[in-house]
Amino acid sequence: MSLTLPLVVVLGGAVWAVIRFLNIRIWVAVVIGLFGFYLANTFLAPVIDNTTRSGVEIVNHTQQK
């Protein structure tokens, strides 16, 4: 059986869990999210994208074996 989840759903669940169980304030999560948007417009965006894609591919290939 194969299950496909978008990465944004997984990250959203992780953010929800951190806010809920580690008692992180909402404004801290908002600031971190805004930092991510600004980071996406820098020269590091392709590196982050490639690294994320490589990590997802590694996870996908290890589960198919």
C-alpha cells in the first residue's frame, strides 16, 4: 500500500505539534514562517529546495524496498 502526502501537510503537522506540545507562542511561529518566505527569495533557495527534494527521494526509496 502506498501513501502520498504533500510535504506541506507533513510540515504543517509538525508545526502544529510544536506549538501545541512545546508551548511555542503563535507569534514565534509566525516570525519563523515569515523568515522562510524571505529566505525563499535569497540565493539559498535553490540549495534548500534541492536538499529537501533529495531528502524526500531518499525516504521514498528506502520505504519501497
